[in-house]
Amino acid sequence: MRRPDAPPAPKTGGPAVPDPTPISQALAQHQGLARLGLLMQESQRRMALVAPALPGAMTRFVKPGPIDEDGWTLLAANAAVAAKLRQLQPRLEARLQEQGLQPSRVRIKVQQG
């Protein structure tokens, strides 16, 4: 027997919550998120351009990071990878300049956690 103060039983026959919005649709519908999506795409594009300049095994230890008006960040998995990236930094920046990408400055940071 149901208590009088108990919440009503959920209706059956349909979902209790709406279907989730696909991330691509959410990004497109919100101005701030749309800008974030474009910046993520640009960061991925830059990574694709500089990846051939990285030693083969190194690419799995490097991830594209944020891009802003001052430059683009590469995230290194550890300090040793960051040190090697700093040696390659002029070559990476030159590759971006050859493609006409501005700003072409590359920052190197060790990824936390």
C-alpha cells in the first residue's frame, strides 16, 4: 500500500528524461561553445601540420593544447618530451608560418595529471 505523502509513481511507456543533445549540436547552438569548438578544430589542425616534424615515437606523448591571440600550446606528457619540443620549437613555428597561420608562436607545457 502506498503512503499518502509518497511521490507518484513514474509513468511508464516513455523516457523519463529527454535524449541527450549531441556535442556538435550543443557547440553549434551556443555562441561561446561555438567559438570553443572552432578553437579546438584550429588546435587540431595545427597539430596535424607540426606532427610530421616530430620524431616518430614522440607524437603519442604530445597533445594539442589551447590557442589564443598570443600563440598555441603544445602539451608534453613529461619533462623529457617538453625539453625535446623546446629544441624543435623553431622548426615547429616555421611550419606554422609557412602555412600562413598567425600567431605562429608555440608554447610548450608539461601536461599536469
